[in-house]
Amino acid sequence: MIDKYVWAAGALSLVTAFAVAQDTPRADISVDYSHLQVLKGYTISMNGGSASAAYYFNNWLGLAADFGGYHGYPAESLTGETFTAGPRFTYRRFARLQPFAEGLFGGSHFNLNSGGITGGGAEVALDTGAGLDIVLGHRKKFALRLQRDYFWVRSGGTFTVCDRLSAGLAYRFGKK
């Protein structure tokens, strides 16, 4: 008989412990400065921006879409775009610091025959990344987003690895 009460008290304390900092937004949008490095035997540095949007099904699982545009000057001008979507997992245990990880799939487009990347058409891109939202203000509508992603961009029949660092501002709206 006492075991039931012990289990009930333990379950209730576990639920309240997780409920403390779960201000889960319904969705968010983010605009970021992004620095992309193409690692193809040598490094090509590109600057640009990215934007993402995410819809959250619960306090830890969301569906994210990410779009990025970059420009760099190796031996000749190189421009590229990435567009990916997939699941985002967020750990919302803390009120102000919310780490996340994502695995996205989509495509990329880089201009033809520049900097070791060939192919002007849309190619496959895979993106695995992690980041941290630092929630700002007492209303918790904005967050400073810091993120690092690794892209595998298919180009000329092989995959090229790209490393992206991003920093920007996320706007969070709605509540779950």
C-alpha cells in the first residue's frame, strides 16, 4: 500500500521537475549571419545568411526548415544556396538556455565549376547540427541563437563536407 504512494509522489515530483522551465513555443523563426567553409582538400570561406522556421509538436520535438545563401571569393567567385528540412530536438529543462540538435535533408545549389564544386543543378544536401538558444527578456519571445552545422553536399558524384557557424536572432511565438 505504501509503495503506491511512494510511486505516486515520485511520479508527481518528476512531472513538476520537468514542468518548471517548459515555456514551449508553438513555432519560431530565425534570421542568422552564417559563415560556411567548404572543405574540399582546401578550405573555401563563404559568408552569407540563413533563415529557419520550426513548428513544435511537443516540448522537445519539432519540424525545422532551413534556407541559406552564401558568397565567397576563392580563385573565382562562388555562390551557393542550401535548403533542408527535418526534425529538431530541443532540451527545455532550463528556462534561459535551450540546447537543440537537428538532422535535416534537402538540397543545395552552387554555381558551376567554381572552387572545386561542380554542377549547377540542385544536388542532395544532408545537414546535422546543434545549437543553443539563449532566451532573452521576461516575455521569452526572443532568443539569441548560436549554431554549428555540418553539411554533406553532393557535387560531381561525390560528397563535399561543409562546416557552417551561425549566429542570429530567433522570434518565438505561441505556446504549447
